[in-house]
Amino acid sequence: MICPPLADEHVASYRILYGFSEFLAEAGIASFRFDPPGQGDSEGHLSDATPEPIASAAQSAAHVLRERTDAENIGFLGLRLGCMPALLAANSASASLCVAWAPILSAEHYFRDLLRRRVLSDVMYAGSRRSVDDLLADLTRDKSVDIGGYLLSRDVYDGFRARSFAAELENSNVPVQVIQSRNSGAGCPRNLTELVANTATEALERDDEPFWSFPREGSLPPVPAAWYAASLEWIRGLPADQVAQDGIA
């Protein structure tokens, strides 16, 4: 089960996650991608895209996958904000494994960075003098804030801030591979990155450019071939009693 990120990262990474699903299929591993609530072709609003509803949607999709493939073992992969619901789903669905690509380790840092970009854009193009704290005040008053054409709601802001990927990982009952980018930026403080590296079943760092954002207008994110290969190798390397190669999604 592949859990994508949200908002502009969901759009930017679509081709990459599609490519990974094809990569798995060529290796004999079934995969299933879905749009979180309020994203892509899914019903609802972005305000519905908090960790628990996304995890529930991923579990529902996993049932469909089992029905279509007769797979006995299910794995979950998440990217960025999608890592938290992927791990929640894996821990509560008798899954075989979880893969976390560039997980957001501090939602507080992550959302403040998004708001900071909104402030800079407003200063450059609208002459606005509003600060990040002003936008956060809007959120606490249940007023959604436009972030690059997507409305960030208080529910999403509070929902992800209330969860700790590091804590969920520490209490995980499934093997977890974490791959981080050495240039992952906001949302991944070094102290939390080191903590996750010590608690994950396998933790790797790669130098690839962030493939969850558009490098420049009109261009496409680079294909992270090293991430593809590392995750496939790890899945195949798990003990046979944990994972059946042809049954992972």
C-alpha cells in the first residue's frame, strides 16, 4: 500500500510513486496506490486529510488489494506526511512491514516552513507584512490558510502536530525501513533524524535531490533509483516467515 504526501508534494511525487509501483510489479510484487481523503480523485476536503482517516483509507485499500491478489502479507510505504498514516496503518493492520521515505519528523517545523514560504510570497507579490505567527493565529481561529493553492486547515495542522513519527516508530510492531535525504530540510531536525536512525529496523541516507517537489517551474523531479533499489532489496532481505515476496504491496 503506497501512501502519498499531501498538497503540492502529492502532485510533484505522483510520477515517482507511479514509477515505483511499476518497479515493484516488474519484481513480482503487487502494489496499490490511492489518493488520501480530499486529494486527487478522492472525495472530501484537505481538512479531512489527518493521520487517522488516511490510515483508515489505507487499510480499506489493503482489503481491496487482498481480494484482488490473494496476498497474505501486506506492507505499507509512505512518503513525507504519508509516512505517519502508513506507519499507523501498518501497526494496526497485522502488516508485514513499513517503508518510510523522507518522513516528516516534526510537523511543527514542516508547517511553519510552509507558512514562511507563504509570507515570502506575499511580501514579494502583494506587499503584505503579515508574519508566520499571524497566519498561525488564523489557524487557531479555524480560518484556513492558502498554501500554494491548497487550504491548510486547523484540523490538518493539529492532527499531524499531535502525532510523533519517532514515538510511533519506537513502539512499532513491524519491521520499518527509513530512508532520509541528507538535504531533506524543514520538518527533519537532526536530533530526530538520529533518534529515528537508532530505532528503525534499517535507516539509510541518500544524496538524491528531493523528488517530492518540483525543482523549478516546468521541470520534473528526478527519479530516485537508489531509493527504489534500496527498498526492494530490504523487502526481499527480510526473513521468509515475515514476508512472502509475491505478497507484499
